[in-house]
Amino acid sequence: MTTPHKKLRTAILGASGYTGAELIRLLQRHPYVEIVLLTADRKAGEPIEQVFPHLGGEGLPDLMALSDVEWAGLELDVVFCALPHATSQRIIRGILHATGHDFIDEMVIEQPDDYANAIKGSVKVIDLSADFRLRDPDVYAQWYGGEHEALSLQKEAVYGLPEQYRDAIRNARLVACPGCYPTAALLALLPLLSEKAISKDGIIIDAKSGVTGAGRSLKEANLFTEVSEAMHPYGIAAHRHAPEIEQELSLACGSDLLVNFTPHLIPMNRGELETIYVSLEKGQTASDLRDILKARYADERFVTILDEGAVPATRHVRGSNNAHIAVFDDRIPGRAIIVAVIDNLVKGSSGQAIQNMNIMFGFDEALSLEQMALFP
Amino acid sequence: MTTPHKKLRTAILGASGYTGAELIRLLQRHPYVEIVLLTADRKAGEPIEQVFPHLGGEGLPDLMALSDVEWAGLELDVVFCALPHATSQRIIRGILHATGHDFIDEMVIEQPDDYANAIKGSVKVIDLSADFRLRDPDVYAQWYGGEHEALSLQKEAVYGLPEQYRDAIRNARLVACPGCYPTAALLALLPLLSEKAISKDGIIIDAKSGVTGAGRSLKEANLFTEVSEAMHPYGIAAHRHAPEIEQELSLACGSDLLVNFTPHLIPMNRGELETIYVSLEKGQTASDLRDILKARYADERFVTILDEGAVPATRHVRGSNNAHIAVFDDRIPGRAIIVAVIDNLVKGSSGQAIQNMNIMFGFDEALSLEQMALFP
Amino acid sequence: MTTPHKKLRTAILGASGYTGAELIRLLQRHPYVEIVLLTADRKAGEPIEQVFPHLGGEGLPDLMALSDVEWAGLELDVVFCALPHATSQRIIRGILHATGHDFIDEMVIEQPDDYANAIKGSVKVIDLSADFRLRDPDVYAQWYGGEHEALSLQKEAVYGLPEQYRDAIRNARLVACPGCYPTAALLALLPLLSEKAISKDGIIIDAKSGVTGAGRSLKEANLFTEVSEAMHPYGIAAHRHAPEIEQELSLACGSDLLVNFTPHLIPMNRGELETIYVSLEKGQTASDLRDILKARYADERFVTILDEGAVPATRHVRGSNNAHIAVFDDRIPGRAIIVAVIDNLVKGSSGQAIQNMNIMFGFDEALSLEQMALFP
Amino acid sequence: MTTPHKKLRTAILGASGYTGAELIRLLQRHPYVEIVLLTADRKAGEPIEQVFPHLGGEGLPDLMALSDVEWAGLELDVVFCALPHATSQRIIRGILHATGHDFIDEMVIEQPDDYANAIKGSVKVIDLSADFRLRDPDVYAQWYGGEHEALSLQKEAVYGLPEQYRDAIRNARLVACPGCYPTAALLALLPLLSEKAISKDGIIIDAKSGVTGAGRSLKEANLFTEVSEAMHPYGIAAHRHAPEIEQELSLACGSDLLVNFTPHLIPMNRGELETIYVSLEKGQTASDLRDILKARYADERFVTILDEGAVPATRHVRGSNNAHIAVFDDRIPGRAIIVAVIDNLVKGSSGQAIQNMNIMFGFDEALSLEQMALFP
């Protein structure tokens, strides 16, 4: 394997959470990435093997507190930001101002050819928080409890769903990766609304997620003893991913809409499944929907539309960046059922973030994301 | 404790499955029950502790093959039938003919002490299979792949949802216990349709079940390795519980309807959760729905309507005969979300069967069903 | 059912943990118990259904802070103390002084009907913490990090393993319930050491426990995401249950000994399994060991010695107060393997505490503990 | 990446089991491997995506029945045999006779340099069954219920534990991959016995495994409902991995020995943990043992000896080819505790098989095995 002489100097902020760990797992095997900074305030000073023993033995830098980072000398090419919302916007605003190195012109990389061109600007930021997902500052303020503190960046940020916004992502300085639930819902629904195959009214998204979606924070509700052998809905009609889904679906169909979005906590680690109930536009059938999706995703590496009769299951995508989507007839005439599955930590989060990085830097989009699903 | 001199001579047919085991677990602690026959064709000749070590040490009879049973001498008072469909109808027809009693007209029960009178009449049968649930023979034939072989009994059978049909159950000779999914759906929806608070159109029942719902049969799909850390829908738009739900809902609202019913397999043993999406009739609110349900179930021992804001979880009813139901506003105006949870093996099956028995024999309805939920 | 006119006025201190919840689950169905006080400092003021929705609807008192309890007017008959160690000893010392009775010397109980006499005397305390288990204050100080603050009570306390100390428990004012791991180990080993059938040297106890053993406290290591699909040992050669096991085994064999005790965390809620490796005394066989245990426990309600070939499994005792023990030949001559299983929250904790209460008050020892295991 | 012009033509026999699937998952990303044959008798004719949807979309050959394979034209370079024992020996004997192509001399591969030399012989076979693990035909017959049918091959086969037999593997035509349990036990114990740091007497191996170790076959004991929330030992003192462990340990210490080996089934998919109890030779300490292991494995890519205090957990190696081993003081003087973890499907089976392939063909030993562990 011929690697370029210089690898992307990469930072992961918020490296002690599960999305942070997943970024490390995947990026550490990326041929053009060198991880030079890992931050984690609560675990500052600890070696990564103490926080995540499964990532040990790789010569990774110790975890630092954010406030101790000296950005100037780091010469970062790319920053993955896996911090809590609100914190993210402050840090990212700071980075984009502070780093200030406009040209990495000394960087000469032989191939892939486009790569050198791609990074000739300044540092690029890939944000995994919710801070730059919502385009309307009022909607942000309403759902996240306060004014946005980096409004110009919010305007600049590109919504990082590669299958929808690949061209914009390619030239973006700041990419806001979609939430895990929106990723699955949008992959399933955007083409159908664009093609006016389904009604924009009364879309019902019954979502089920493994527990990693709740992160590594200490909450009684996330204890093994509370979750195991149990399930329950949460955030009913009030989950922050609802406005995010609505924003993108509204853009696709050209007018505002509201969706029902009801997530459930399932006793498993990884995996997200959405059962989506839709009304067909006149003359449309489930089979038509399947054809639209198949055509739309024919050239996509990570999205598979299943043949009639095949049933998606989260185990088929575990640990991989793949999305599986299937369409079914409803028993009620004029309706259809769409089922989409992803691994919330990969396509729903860290994997998609890396897919975005690959696009932003002109790499093969699948670099370090080629792993097949781990089953059982 | 003053027990009557004579206990009900009780048979459990199909005792090597999970519903069979659950019947034993609960009935063996019932003060008025004596288990005198356990059948299980594949395990014939084995002591119960070999098949279910958790039920050992109780002096229960060994398992017999159905074909070896000599019914005449058994003097059974009650038969629980946990056999596969089609088999059930044949066996039950045989039992009711063989025992030779046509009706228990002398049956007058005022209090438990008098129950000895109650069993002077003929044997009573409580069927846990699907064979006598569907009232329309054509619907049965369509969904279960063949003509019904006991049509007159099918007409006679009472649908064993106590909260709906308590009076008919009290006088029934044959009770057909509802399926687990229909139990939760009907408890939630029947009062709302009766009161015309919700539309009968477009009802969507997204159901999630633990794996015991699939029984103890050997299927690759039910291996630990296939189910654990995984989830998937099944029987989409084609599950046999859909016509059962539709039958009862149609009766409640006075005209035919179709529902969307989509079950999912969840990596846990017990527990069933249904998230039901409904359209409100004009002027109704989620709060009105809650009030209707609270009023309807105020006197019911096993159905609890949660206060606003409380969220049902399967762990709250595990191992118990309780159903918890809650109503939520939908984000889409004019709609509401209803969430119902039960333990599929108890209220969804064996517990409800025993609740029916208690009613049929004039006992306190909660006898042997008083256990609180087991959590964690 | 003929209940006495007066029920035991019962307090549960530390009711927001899992052992507290399990005490409520079982005691609330005890015919001679009335729960009049529930404390939980972090949840003070909350109704129990908010903390444990599975225990709702029973008219239980709200949770109180310990410091707000006015002991004088409570007229408690029995206190279950499920508090952290160190706290326990202070509270129990306070209770036994505050209630002001020194001994129940007039206590003569012959049958449940007479139990009203039994509670004329002083309150009795059943402690589920570790505070009164260790007889030697130095050993306590060494393992629990400080001097004991109620030394006279420590001397008075009876170690609450009913199968070993039933007579002393019957007359005790303060019972110290064994730890979950010691319960299983002692039931298996005490008779064998007493009978000199096994060597006291080199006993190896490889223990595996479900996660409820770790309680409901917020630790990263107990998150679902950390525990599920994973296992690991902990407290290797340094677990506090080791000296407790050694104390009782030393008493049984008449001289000091050390054991290897290595616990492991297993991804399940309930259940504890100990695989114990022992050297046989000359002339002894695995079969002899089985015979000794069978003879020893022939009259015990909750201890079953399995026949040759049968294999214990935690699922066979889940939710019940039963212990299953089996003996196996080792492949290495002169050695044997003993396997013991219990439900750590029942026989290993709250169930055994109630068994002790039943003994202390002259009730049938199995009252409220008759439930069969819940499987699956 | 510069791949050689020709890839190894690779067959996987028994591709519908979990080890087969794991071989496909890993080999399909190996730069020098082309899978040209997949067999699975019960699933013959099915495309792989039907049997393992997580492996779909890769253009893999459909599954064939073994009896339908026309070996002659396949020009296989390497065969992975994941068939049941007894079947394996017959098939492998057939292959090694039938294929008969002695030189793949047309194969010209530029680099890695040694590779062309490595495959100049005929097809190579890597067996994952137990058929060629035991060196003594009598021991084989005793434990596997019949005479071995390929005795000369049994003599020729090399035991495929790379860390122990790397040189012999490099030149082998037939490699017998170790069982999963022996892999972990031998990595931990071989250096210690070779160095005479521990006694060969009384070694106790308490093993715990996830359920994938039981394969994908339909047994009631492997149903989710039987395994979940449960654990139990099995094959006590009679597991076939015991003689395999003893064979290799005896070789290491120069005389026969017997071990206690007691496996337990744990409710998780992947992962194996062995807690090994040993007696120290005079003058040795746990710390000495750790030093011996650290020195022994300093240059090994897949074996990590943890520093004092660090505790192995199966989640740290899930999905990876890594083994983690740690040594602890025992509470009993003169003894020590060794804990080893692997993923049974990777280092314990398919990953180790590929590691062997890499050695046999002169590749970098870690090719396609570089994945970091998947956690959570």
C-alpha cells in the first residue's frame, strides 16, 4: 500500500464517549489519518487504554482537558467534535478563528490525486453534536434552550448526509453530521417525498434504538439492571430529532410538515430500526416506492434497498456503515410501511462523520469504512 | 386459610411449552386447584423437573402423550389447552363429547366456599390456542389454512377478555383466550372506539414483543445468537393477530375496519409493548382519551391507566397479570399516541387464562395472580 | 384466610435500592406484615410508584429521609435495614436504643395465631448490610475501613443463615443477613467441612453474579452498554465476602482457613452461580459429598441437592428463595466440583431476610416466599 | 494498494455456521484472497445473503452441497474446513488426494516476496474442526467415539497455535486449528509450564463462554429464551477440550498431566474468559509469572499481557484477534490466578485460522486481522 507522505493531523474532541471511541476505532485504521489530539475533560491525563482498553496498544496520545490544548502548534487538518451541544458551538467557533493557518501548502501528497487540492484551505471541522444541524436559529433556541452562539457558522455549516448533500460537503469547512434517528428516516423518506410518491401528511416514525444512543453518561435509566429485559418509549412527541427530520423533509417536499416521531429504548447495545408508516400518493404502490429508492441509491456504497420480501434486521448492519431499507404493503389500502436499519454508532454517527471526511478531502468515500457487519 | 374440601381437578394439555410452564407456576399456588394431568407429546414419560427444573419438587404428575390419556376416569373439572392450533379444536371437541355433559345448568355460585357445587356439572375448557378466537369460519379458514373442524363449538366459545366479556365468561363452557398482542391492543382501544373518541380508520399498532412469544420450538430465528443484540419486524401486514384485533374492534365500533399491525422481535424474554397511533374524533384530546380509559377501568384489578406524563415500560409488569396503559399527545394535531404494556406470558396468555378460570368458577378473580411484578 | 387482628408494623430502611424493592415485593404479600415506613434519602418525598412503578397502586407510604423519621410513635415490630455499611450500624444502634426495649424475654410463640404476643416486646432488626456479619472487630476494621461503632450489638447479632443458625435466629433481636456470595458458598460447604469430607485447604470458589448484585448506584461499570455482551472478574483476591466466608467455614471445621474467592460480573439481572473446587478427604467421593448434603438438607424447604447428573442453572431459581446444589466428579482424582445457584436478590438477600423474619416471629418459614421460579 | 496479480483461490467448507460466516467476513477484506467456493449442505443452492444477510452484496458464490463440488477444476490454493468432526477428516483426505495439483507454478506474485515460494506446493488445508488436533489416535477414539479415518494426515497435521508452532505452520500442508477454550488456556499456561514457574498438578480452568461457541445448530438449550438471563456449567469434567489442553500442556512440561476444565454458558454472543487457578513453584510469585508472559509475548501481535492491576474483560477483545492475559495474587499463599480473554469466533476460531493462513503463505501475519475490538 502506497500511503502519502503526510497524513491528516486529526483531533477528536470528546474522546471518552462512545462516538469518540468509535471514531478512534475506525480512524486509527484509516491510511491517511494520524490522530494527534484526544480530549476528554473528565478523564484528562489518562491514557486511552485506561478509558477504553479495547483501543490500547496503538500509541495514541493521552487524553487532555479541552482548556489545556494549545491549538496553535497542532497544525490540525481536521477536527472531529463529539462534545455536548452548546459546548460544541463555542469550541468550534474558537478553533476556526484560532487555528488560522490558511494553507497547508507544504503538504505534498502523491495520491489520490485530488487529495492535495482538497486540503489546501484551513482546518476542517466535522461536528457530531446537534449544534449546527438546525438551519433556523429560532427552532434551535426553542429545542435546545438558548440562543445559538455561532450564528454565522450555523449558516455556513453543511448538513452532513452524504447521499443528499455530497457536493456541498465536498467544499465545506464545517459539516454538521445528522443525528442517528434522522439519518435512517431521511435516507428512507427524502427520495419518496421528492418524487411525490408519498403524502407529506401523517408520517409516523416509530423508532427503536439500542442503548449506545444514550451515550456513556451516568443515568439510572441506563443501568444494565434498568434496561435489560425491558423496553419503553421515551421523549414521546418531544424528541429533539423531530425538528431535524422535519427540516430536511420540508426541504424535500417544498413545504412545511410535522411528523410523529416516537423513539423506544431496546435492550441491546447497537442498532437502530425505524418502522415508518406513510400514506401513498394516488396511484402509487409499495412496489413503486421500492423502485424509486432502488433507483435513487443504485450508486451508493452504503445504502441497500432490499428486494421484496426481505426483512431488515439491525444485526445485518452491526458495526458497519451500511443502511438497509425495505418497503412493504400495508394491510390498509393506500398506505405503505418502510423499515430502515443502521448501526447508530457508525452510519448514525462516527462512520458517517468519517464518510464526510473522506468526501471533504477527496478520498475514496469508503476508506476505513469497509468492514462488514459483525454478526453474531 | 379455609380451603374447600375439594380442589378443581385440573389438566394442562401442552405442558412442555412456555405457556404450559407458566400455567403450572401460577396454578400450583392456587388454593382451589389440583393439577392431575400434564400432557406433552414430545416429552411423554418425563417428569416435569426434567423438562422444567424450576417446577420440580412439587409432586406434579409426569408428562403423558395425549393419545395415552384415559379421559373417562380423570373426572376433570377444568382443562387448560395450550396446544398448537388445529390440534386444539380436535382435542377440545373430543373432550367435550367424551365427558358427556351438555351444560352446567345447576351451577349456582355465591362464594368460594360453595365452589364444590360448581364442579358437579361438566368439565370446562380454557383454550390458549387461536382455534376458537375467530367468530367467522371463513376468516379462520383464510388465516389458518383450513376449515374449522368444530364449528358448533366455535360458535359457543366465549372470547376470553375478562374486562370485556366477564358476564359471558362466567357462564361459558369453553373460553378462547385472546392472543397476547390482541389483549394489549383491545384493552387500549375498545373503550375509545365504543365511546367514538377515536376514528376507526388508519389505526396503526406498532407492537414489540420479547422472545417467549415465539414459544419453545426449535427455529434458527429464535436462537440466542440470532436474537441477542438484534431486532427486526416480522409478519408485516400478515400476522394472524390482525384479524383477531379487527374482529373485536369492529364489534366495538359497529362496522368493519382494518388496522395496521406490525410486530417486532425484541431481545428480551418477557414483555410486550404496543405503540398505537390513532386519529382523534373531532373535539377529542389525548386528555379525553385518558379520562375515558380511567373511567372504564376504575374497578378493574389488572388494568392501570397511568397519569399524564408517566411512561409505561415492560419491566413494570414483568411476571404479573397487570396491564399498564398511557395516552400521549401527538406532535401532529388531531392525533394521539397510546402505549400499552403487558407480560405476554401472563396477562397475554396464562395469567389471563387463570383469570378466566377464576371467573368461570366464581372465585376471587385475582386468586394466584396477586404476585407483584419482578424487577429487575 | 384467617389473619391475626394485628399485623407486624414493618419498616424498610433504604427502600429505593433493589434489595429494598425486593423486600416490598415479597412483604406486601405477607399475610402478617403491614409496611408502615419506607425510607430513602435521595428520593425522600417521592411516592414509591415514582421510584419503582412496578410496586405502585398498593397504598404504600411515601419515601422519607431517615433524618425525618419520628421513631417514637411508629410502634414498629420489625425493621429491615437495607442501608450502606457503616450507616447501618449507626442507625440500628439508634433504633435499638430509641425504642427502648432490652429484650423480649416474655416471647413465647407456638403458632401464627399467637403471634400478637410476640410483638409485645421490643422491635427486631434484620440487617441486610455487611455491618454485623463479621464477628471479629479487627477483621471488620481491616475490610471495611474503620472501627465498628456498635461493638456490643455486633457481638449480639446472629448470622442469619437459617439453615445453620435457626435456633439462634429464633431468639435474636438483631439478625445480620449473610452476603449473597457467602449464602451460596456456605450452604454448599458447611456440611462438608463439618463432616470432614473435604479438605479445608485450597478451596476455590469461582463465583459469577448477575448485575443486581452491584445495586442501583450510578457507576459507569454498571451501565448497560458496559455490561451487556461482556464479562469480567472483579475484586480478585480482595472481595469483602471472602473474610465472611472464611469466618463461617473456620467455625465449621474448627480452625482457620483461607479460601480463594473470585467473583465475575455476568450480563444478566438476577442469579448467582458458584463453581467450587475442593480436595476430598481420603476415602471420600463426589457421591459421598452428595449424600452428606442430601441428608443435611432433607428437611429444608429452600435447599435442593440435585440428583447425580442434573446440572444447576440460575434460571431454575430466578425470583424464588430456592438454592440448588449439585456435586460432580473432578477429572483430577481426589477432587470434586460443587455447583450452587441462588437468586442473589431473594435467597441471597431479601428473601432470606424474610425467611429470618418468619423464624424470629414464629411464622411458617415460607410465608410470602412460596413463589416458584420465574422462567423464562 | 498494489495487490498481486493472482489471489489465493479459497474455499470455505461449512459456510452456513458462525465460524464460516466469520471466515467470510474477514477473508473478504483480505487483499490476497478470492473466495471461489462456499459449501453448506443444508442450505445448498441458496445465495449467501439469504443465509447471512450481513454478508450480502459482495458477489460471493452461492452455497453448494459438498457432494456437488467438482474439485478438479477449482484449482484451489487454500481450503478452510469448518465442518463437523468426523466429516472433516473424510473430506480433507479426499481433497488432499483429489486435487493433486502439486505446483501452482504459473502463479507469479510480485510481493510480498516470500509469497510465491510459500505456495509452490499443492493446496493447503486449514481445519477448524477437532479432527486433527489430538495426536494420539486412542485419545481421539475415546473422546470422539470412533476410529480416526485419516491417520497419516493426523500425524502430518500441525497444531495451529501460531505463537507456539509458527515455524511448523509455515511449512505445513494441513493445519489443525485449536479449539477456542484450548487457545486461551494454552496461551496463558504454556510459557509458565515450560519455565517451570507453576506446578503441573491441580491446574483448574474455570471457563466461561458466549453462546456462539455452541454454533448455529438447533438445540433447545441454545434458544434465546433458555440462555438469556441465565447461566450454567456444562460438560463438567467431560468436555472434549480437556484432552486437547492436556496434550499440549503435557508436551510443555515433559510429562503427563490432568487438568480440571469446567466450561459455563454465559448469556452473550461472543467472548470467552478463563479464570485459571494454579500452584506456584517454590520461590515464584504472581509477579514472576507476569514477567515470564511479558517476555514470552513481547513480539507477538495478538497477545497482550496486562500490567499489574488491569483486569481483562471480554468486551476489550470483541470482534478482534486479540488475547488479553493478566496475572493476580491469590489470597491463598503459594497460588496465583491467571485470567485470559479472547473472542471465541476470532482468535478462538476463524481469526486464528486466517492467522495460520497468513503464516502458511508468507503474508504479513495480521492481514485482514487488523480490526480493533468493537465496543460497545
